[in-house]
Amino acid sequence: MAFSNEEILAGLAELINDETGIAADVVALDKSFTDDLDIDSISMMTIVVNAEEKFDVKIPDEEVKNLKTVGDAVSFIAGAQA
């Protein structure tokens, strides 16, 4: 089952909240993981692994560095769904 962009955003917000304690309603498409949400590389990798499980997608390590904003991640996950 493919997730909509809204479902992906909500799911990512939940994963980010679980990992960092950042309120889910702060997580928006235009937020930078590092600059706005202050997520470090360790937390980011945990979020990526959890997102792979939640959305049943593979996010290659070399792709992770291209995911600068929450919107980048939503777009990638949406495109990677089987």
C-alpha cells in the first residue's frame, strides 16, 4: 500500500518525535533536519532505519546526505515506494 505525502509527513514527524522529542507539529516540509530541527547524524540514521521499516522502502546511505529537508525525505520515500 502506497502512502500519501501527508501520511509520510505524519509518519516522519512521529519518528522524529520518538527519536528526538521534537513536537510532531513542528516538523514541516520546509524544515531542515540539521538547521531547523537540530538532528545530528546519529539520530538521523536511526530515523532513516525506522522510516525504512515504517514505509517499506530502502534509503541508501549515499542518498541520506541528499535529504536536507523534511520535504526531501517525503519526496524520496514517496518515489521509492513499490
